[in-house]
Amino acid sequence: MMERRRALAWLAPAGGAAIAASTAVAAAAQMSRGGKGGGATRSGVITVGGGGRPGTTGGTSGGSSGGPSTGTTTTTITTTSSSSGCVADASETNVPYPADGTNTSSGSTSNVLTTSGIVRTDIRPSFVSSTTTAQGVAMTITLTLVNVNSSCAPLAGYAVYIWQCDAAGPYSLYTAPKESYLRGVGVTDANDEVTFTTIFPGCYSGRWPHIHFEVYSSLSTATGARYASLIGQVAMPSAVCSTVYSGSSLYSSSVSNFRSVRLSSDNVFGDNTSAQLAQQTPTMSGSVSGGYAAAAKIGLAL
């Protein structure tokens, strides 16, 4: 599947400042998405963050607006995916809007992975030039990394960069150009796990709801997508999508968008095997009012 390539203009900031490029991005730009493979050049409205290398410790980047709004629905839904064995995750596109050093124009490149503060467990607050906290149904997601060529052996000490859209569909640094929320890097512990606190992602037109990730062999190599061991995506469970989108007014635009998409015809997930899809779909438990806990396995063929 050919990835749609777009030219994205990045500005080189001075002294770690975030510079707003423009604020007029059509919603259609966010619909740009590719198939398999890595990064590409593309266009969009962004803010670029500068600064130093990512830190070496986790923790929460503080926001000033408190916890996320979660709506009033209290129904608890539990979903499950295959937990026995492991398969190699499909290599997926990192578009739209990765902020991982693959966006270039006229020789200038910007990369949130080299920005101080990117290493954190709570990815809801912005951390570059704003402290706005992304609002939505609270969710933790735990990713377990395994080597499929070594009997699903755990992979401790690997760095994972995740990013996603907010409840309304925009991505920080691009279609939400003043924000840097819902992006973060964590490192797998001795149990080969890394956990992030985030919100349930919205559904924008043309794509199944998802979370992007890039896996790196260590934190020191997590400085750009070209060093990634795997670029992939997590597919959110259908039942939970329906419950969240109908249960919280923050996701009002997702209701009709979700009705028009199918996992089987999604141009990222649609050509994966059933075993890959089962592994890419996290197990989830919780409710709209109380938040959700999600867990997924990521298989690397090393």
C-alpha cells in the first residue's frame, strides 16, 4: 500500500521555544494516512519544539487544569484479545503527525524526541510552551514488549514513544498547534512493561481509532524514527469505542466518524493477519466515569 506523501514545513526554534506556524489546517489534512512502512514528508499546521535531549527518568509532566472530564456513563466493559504466545507486530505507517524527525522541508527538521520533558508516564499535559491538559475519558495503557524469535522473551530497557489524537480528533503540534500533549516516551521495566496515563483517543474521519508507537532498543537511541526497531499502531476495541463515544460529550464528533469506519477495511489495519489484529487490540476494562485500563503486547522479531 503506497503511503500518501505530503510536504510538511518545520521551523527551527531558538532556545527551546515553540513557534506556531499557521493555524489554518483543513480537517482533510488529518485524514491523510498511509499503509505499511515508516515516515514520510507531508504538510500540516504545527508548532515545533526545540530543546535538549530527552531525560533519563520518567514521571509526570505537570499540567495546571486538573484531571480529565469523564462524562457520566458508569457501564463497565471488559474486552479481551489473544494472550497466548506472540506474533511479530506489523510494521505500520507513522503518519499522521509523528513529530519524530521525519518531517522535513528546506533542510529544516524538528523532533519532539529531542525535547526536554518527553520522557514521562502521564502524557496528558502539554510540556513545551503550554501546560494545557488534554481532556477526555481517562485511560492507562500498559505495553509489554517481547522477542518473537526467542520464545516471547521479555525486552527490558527498550524505549517506547507513543502519540495519539485528542478526544476531538486533532494531534498536538499540528492540528492542535499550540499544544504538545498526548506524546511521551517510557522505558520497559524488568517485567518488559511500560505504562502511560492518557485519554481514550477520538475517532477522526477515515481511520479506525488508534494509538501510534515507535520502539527503540534503548532510551539513548530514541532520538528519531530512523533508529526505531519497530513502528506500529494499536487498534482500539470496537465495543469500548462505542461506549466512550456515546457516553462522553467530549467525543461528539467521533460518533458519526466511528459509524463510517470498519477495521477490516482500514488502510492500516485492514491487511494484517487475524493473529496480528488480536495482538494489536488491547485488552480493556473500566468505564466512562471511572476510566479504563488497557494492555497490549508488542512483538518484535529480533
